[in-house]
Amino acid sequence: MTSPILPAVVVGIDTPIGLTVVRDLGRHGVPVYGIARKPEAVGMHSRYLHRGLVRPPTADGLINQIVALGEELGQACLFVISEGDIALFNHHRGRLGAFKCLFADTPQLDSVLDKGLTYVAAAKVGIRAPRTAVIERMDQVAPLRTSLRFPIVLKWANPPEASRLLGPFGVTPEKTRYCQTPDELEDYLRRFEPAGIYPLIQEYVPGNGLGQFVLMKDGQAHYTFQHTRVHEWPPEGGTSSLCESVPAHQHHALMDQSIALLRELGWEGVAMVEYRYDPATGESALMEINGRFWGSLPLAYHAGASFPYLYYRLFGLGLPIDPQPYRSGVRCRYMVPETKRLARILFAPHKIPDRKISFKRIPELLSYMADFVRPNSYYFVFDRRDPQPFIEDVRQILGKIVGGRKNKVASIPEPVVQKKGAGS
């Protein structure tokens, strides 16, 4: 018997995440309608996109666009990629009756956006989180000078909320900030004093990023996948620039704890539980939970872990899934940040704030080149089966480079030539 098919609408196909959702659904025969901020977006050029639409410039315009599309399509599945857009659509859920919403609702999203709530739930299931200090005033910093081990890491408990509160003061919160000394910590925190809100102050945890991905429904894990971050941008820790799929039998106990944590939070849908894992000691510490499709989703796709389609089938169609084992040892590169990482290691290692890590330049360069010919090496954007998004991405990058050079030339003032008068 043929499975029923519902169209899918994907909001946010400007990024490799949205592009991967389009590819995964399209390869399984799902008609995909994509929404992007501009017609040049990478997802707009995928062969798997049934129709692409440019989103209006306002939030109300976007909601009206989706409501109209829902009236046209009838019943359909709605995927929303970014946390900001998820919050927006949750605010207007009452208008989305034509859609099956395949993204976290407001209570669920809040439980993972607020790291304080996440860490409380983690403690209940026995997961270690980094030692964290919370301050409300600058006079609370002084005791931390002796009680904390440096370097320390600063991050926001709720980044979207921090951006909203700091915006009127002209301050943009960084996702992660390293401070090497107590004086550096105090100097950095003073910029937030006018707003009266401060980031979490967290102990530094050595090791590599380890992500465990879970599709949850009715308190059960229906599919799991995990990867390690081989490289990150920035080099001291950040987002994946090179990641590799890890065999399912590794970190089995930790995966059980990740599932228990999501069950404790009442989680439904997809999520990534992110740890810092130290292979030297075997210890891990929880960093955060991404309650949406994660940045390294292209790796899962290339390794055979079809999270978008499994999510669509389980929640959109209400059908059981037959999860196939994914391939371990698959590597996936995000070339722009991976190249920026290499450039920093080769030419500006002094800008790496974590003094505990060091890189050997020649091996790093050789490894970068070797990944172009490794059999199991794939890319966040490039896909031989769907090359046009990559071609368009390269065209835009080259256009920006050429345009930037033209602007620099145009900005150079012409020399002033003074004409000599008759009496000179």
C-alpha cells in the first residue's frame, strides 16, 4: 500500500540546514514549498524544491503569506528552521489550522532556550553540567576572582531574550566569550551594567563537541544519531566546521541519559543534546540543547540519517518509521568557516583566546587538503546529486569579493591637481 503524501512547507531555506530539509524531503517524494529571504538563497536552487517563495519583509507579511499558502494547499506539514521564526509562528499558532506544525511549541522551546532550566532538568537525571555562576550586579564579581578557575567561558542563558534586552543599549551579545584572567572578566562584564543583565559565567571544559540527536515521540526515542566535532569555528569552540558521524554503540550510556533528559523535559520532535567530551578522561559535560534542526544536519543527511523525513512521517503522517542504520565515519565540512579556521591557525594564532590548545600549522594544512579526496568526505552545501545550490553559493561569494574590491578602488580619492595660474 502506498503511503499518503502531504506537501511540506519549509520556512528558512537560506541556510545549509533549510537546504538539507528540502533535499531530504524531496528525495523521499515529498512536494516541498520553500520560503527564503531572497531569491538567491541556496535552497531556492535545489532540484528538490517544488516551489520557492520570497518572504515579505515584515513578520505580519510572513504570517499572512503562510496562511494564504495553507489555504491553497489544504492540509500540509510546516517546518520552521530558526528559533526566532519558531517563536514567531508559535505566537500565531491559532492561525495555522491548515498545517501540522513540525516544530517545538512555546513551553518546550523555552525549556531549552533557558540554560538554567535545562541544567536543572539535567541534574535530575544525573547529567553533569559545567560549574556555573550567575550574577545580577557587578559587586558580585569580586568573590569569583578566587572561587573560579580560569579561563572561564561566558554564554547567555537565553540568547534571544538577551538580544532583545541589550539592543536598546547598543550592545550585541556574543554567543561565547572566553576570559583568561579575573581582570579581563570584570572589564568585559561592565559593558552590560547599564542594562542590568549578565551572561552565565561558566567553568571551562576541555575536549571536543559531541552532539547526540534524538527524534522523540510519546516519551520514546524513535531514532538516534551522534557526531563529534572534529573542527570548530572559532578554533577554541563554537559551531561545527568539520564533523564526523560516530558509531551508534559508542557513548551508549550517555545517549541513554540524553533520552532521559528529553523525557524529563517532556520533549516531542527533534533535538540535539550537545556535550563537551574529553577523550583523555572519558568525562562529558552538558553544554546545551538545540530544540530544532541543528547546524550539522547535513552530516546526518549524508550519513543516511533522514531526520526530516522521519519527523515528517512520524508526526505529519502519523505513520510508524523503519529507521535504517546510519554510516559511521562520514565527515562533512562547512567550507567557509572551515577555511576561516585554517586561516586563523596559519596566520593569526594569537587571536585564539584558549591558551590551552595549540595547533601544528603544516599538519592542519595537509589535513585540510586531504579532505578534498577522502572517500567519506562530504559538504554542507555541495552535493553531486544537487549541484546548483553550490554553484549559486560560489557565484555569490565571488560577486561579494569582486564587489568589495571595486568599492575599495572607488573609495580611493583622486589626487588633486592644482592648475598653475598665468602669474605663477
